[in-house]
Amino acid sequence: MQQPFDRAAEDLGNAIHLEHVNVQVPDQRLATLFYVAGIGLTRDPYLMVSDSNMWVNVGRSQFHLPSGRPQVLRGHSGIVIAGRQALLQRLAAVAPKLEGTAFSYRERNDHVEAVCPWGNRLRCFEPDAGRFGRIALGMPYVEFEVPRGTAEAISRFYPEIMGIPPAL
């Protein structure tokens, strides 16, 4: 039996739709190798198709990757993508072309951790309805690591400015 949706009890603090992660990258070719050829995502075929910005589809979410000085998130993005062995093969195939960058990847018990050429970290999980709902391909979360002593002020921001409870 499907449970009714209780917006007040939503475990993501009522922010229920993650659309985009925006980070600048200095090299569109390397970004294509990592996000498209390595991770196995697709480039948006209709919007931002020049060499100065790229939108990479992750189910209903996207990475927006405009050209510029590299930006590195303090944390990681969670990705749900089927086919762990195929993911590992793709990452191994692009590894020689990404030598000399921050690129790396490694298998963990429940995910594959992949680091883009500039240091952004992805945790790639197999679909798991118990953990991520019905997502077969998507970005269910972005986890930010914050400096010691700042969590309290950050948790006040969400109810005061966004009108949603913090997800602690």
C-alpha cells in the first residue's frame, strides 16, 4: 500500500526537487571525458551545446558546467546510475586521458567514488528503492561538508530564509 505524501515530514527538509549543480570547469573536453564518457551521463542535446558551457543530464537533474576557473564543492554529489561494472569499465577507459588531473575513482562497499579532473566528488550508487525511492537515474542529494562551528548558523538559515526545516 502506498503511503500518503506528508509534506511536513519530508526528510529532505521539504526541499523536494534538486535541479542543478553548477560548477565552473576550465576545460570542456576533460569535462566531457569525465561526466559523459566516464560516468555515463548525457549532454543536453538542445541547450548549451557550445564549447563554453555544458549541461549534463542526470535523470531530472543536471550538472551545469560553464567554462571558467574551476570550482570544487566542499562535499559530494550522490548519483544513482545502474550498472556498477560498466561504470568501472568506463572510468578505467578514460583514466589514461585524465592523467595529470585530480581524477580518480575507487570501489566502496555500496558505491563507486569518482573524482572529476578538478576535484569534485561523486558517489555513484546502484538504484535502490529502499534508499533512493524509484530513481533509476538521478541525483538524489548533494552533501556539503561545513567548517566546524558553522552548522548551527547554517541550520538557522533554512527556516528563516527558505521556510523549511534544516536536514541535520
